[in-house]
Amino acid sequence: MAKTRVFISFDYDHDSFLKEAMVGQSKLADSPFELADWSIKEHIDGNWKAKATTRIRSVDVVAVICGAHTNTAVGVSAELKIAQSEGKPYFLLAGYKEKTNVKPTAAAASDKIYNWTWPNLKLLIGGSR
């Protein structure tokens, strides 16, 4: 059975290690997903957005890892806007249990931030939202 292809969007300046945690989970034997190319750390210009659009188009779902400063991460909001405009399903994932996690500015008011647990992540990637 083919694994679900996931694009990870995250705040490079504050939450890079959270991306590494998801990379680790993607390598578990019971992982239902594989990671496609994730966020690009480049100056946000037309070329950057074109690269991000190509990558997001190639996945099944976009996982947005939310941390304490996600609302100030311009790249995360740009990637989320691309996912929205491409009609890609996405979900917001709480990066921290002990901190306040905030949505990117491009998130809809109705978007929920889900707790990041292994069982929950598998459900979210499977479409339970």
C-alpha cells in the first residue's frame, strides 16, 4: 500500500527540531506516511513560491507544525496559502505540549490546532479532521 505523501510547513527560526521529530516518525515501521520535500528556507520571492507550489502539488496533505511564533513565520503562511489555493488538505499540529501554539496568519478561523501524538498524527494523515 502506498504511503501518504506529506509536506511539512514549520517555522525555521524557532521550530526546526520539530520537523526532525516528524522526519523520525515517518521512518517508523508503522508509519502511514512519507515526507516529500518540506519547507524551503530561501528569500520569499516569485521563484521561492514557484518551488513551494511544485512541492505542495506533489503531496497528498500538508502538515503545518505550530509553535509559539508561527504567526510571525511569513514562509509558513505563504506555504499554507499555496496549499489552500491548490485545494490541498492540510492540518495544524501543536508543536508543544507545555507552550502556547499559535496558528499561522493564513489559517482560517475555523482551523483547529490538533495535539501531536503518534495515534493522532496517523489519524490526521489518514484524513480524520
